[in-house]
Amino acid sequence: METKQLLQTVIDSNASDLHLIVGIPPMLRINGILAPVPGTSVLTPDVVSELLRQTLTSEQLERLSVNKELDFSLSFSEKGRFRVNAYTQKNSYAAAFRLIPLNIPPIETLGLPPILHSFTTLRQGLVLVTGPTGHGKSTTLAAMLQEINKNRACHIVTIEDPVEFIFNPIKSIISQREMRSDTHSWEIALRSTLREDPDVVLVGEMRDYETIAATLTIAETGHLVFATLHTNSAAQSIDRIVDVFPEEQQKQVQLQLSNVIEAVFSQRLVQATQTGRVVAYEVMLGTTAIKTADRLRTLLKRARLL
């Protein structure tokens, strides 16, 4: 069994994910449903270790050994890229591979609402794309950035962990920065972004106080910022951002957020048929009514009741 054969099976099967876990066969996720790779047997610790050795560099293997988990991206010939999380469980290695298409799909082919086109014409502010893990947030963001790339002469800076979709410059110039490979931390990368003359910034994940504070500052200083949150609704997204700050700062953060928020797009992939999924979505626009601090507080109260 070789890793490249398994990755080819992912592509041929139109699967989204591959899981390598000791004690079960290699598993594919197709349209949200897990199933074993045909013709494969139960994985042993030695087999999983060998499959990872075929994939990781010596430096990555060392980091995995020390840190017990590792995020990285993997190019697979000319057929696709994979976002990989290698980790340990029950004292053995495991890994999850997520397929990233080489060709970035247009917004209209993803079943997304036409209003997303308008987000790509904004000159400043914050656009959040939210939803559970594995429900297409990265693809939605990539589609919007590619539309900007095709239509506007901008400098787009992405900060990701790891870099997923690869952008080739069309009308825009694009700097894609990956954690550890290109920068030491989210905080440093975001602080440096303001000195890189960006027009558009993608923040791969607003994960903590420092990241959220820096993202709001970038949006507040006249840049268009796209970012993700692992939340299930617009109300919960506002709640998550404000709650990460100390209580004495939350009123000021509500005001800061009301000044920059342009849209919150929450999405989830739901099973439509036995052979496919569709996007269910919620859109909150940063209208004048929404941007008032009183309205934000109403959203916060609603989120805390859910």
C-alpha cells in the first residue's frame, strides 16, 4: 500500500477526505458519508507510520514526533492538493487528508447566492464566512478571492495554516503566507500585513484574542478583510468575537465591530440526495440598522439563548 495510490483513489472517487487510523481500513468521505477504500485491509501502526514517511519530509516527521500533531499542505502531481493533519491517537500515528481542487470554482457553480459577488467589490470592511469544519468555508473564500483576482488590480495577502488553494496572479498580485514556513505566528504575520501595502487580506482563522484584535484593526484601517470562524450563525459569530475580549473591553469592541462589519455569511453542507450535498446558508448584511451597537447587543443576547 502506497500513499500516492490512496490519494489517487480520493481523486478518482470524488471524495473530500481520506482518513488513516490504526485498527480500521483507510476510509474515504464521499458526500459526507464515510466508507472504506475498496480492496484495502485494516491498518497497523507500522503501515500508518510508513504511509506518513512516504508523505512527510524529515523535518516534518521530527515536528510530528515532538508536537504530536502537524498541519501541512501537500501537492499531488497536477491532479490536486491536500490539506493534511497528522496526529497521534492511542500511541500511534493517524492522519486526515482533505482534497483541495487545483481549479478554483466560480461563485455561481457552488450553489452560493449572487450577493457574494457584491462582497468582492467592497473596498474596506470585514466579511466573515462561518460554519462547521468541513462545510466549504475555504472554497467559498477562495471563490470570492479569485473573483477579485480576475477583476481588480489589488494586492491580496493571505495568512493561512496551511495554505490551501493556490492563486495565480491575473489582475491582482497575491502573497500567500503559511504558518511556520513563512512566518512564526499569526500575531506577527497580521502585524506585518499592514506594512505590506495590502488591499485585501484573508485571515485563515480568527482563533484567539490576538488574531481577532489584529483582524479588526486591519479592517478598521481601510482594508477589505475576509476571515473565518467556526460558528453556526451570524449571531454566534458576533458573540464569539466580543466574548474573547475582557468584559471591560467588550463595549468598545462592539463599537469597533459595528464600524467594520460588512457581512456574515454562515454556511453548512446538507444532504440533498444519496449522491450529493447542497449549501444551506444565512446572510447578515452590515446595514445601518445592524451596525448600531444596540442591534449588535440584541444579536449577542439572541446568541446566548441558543
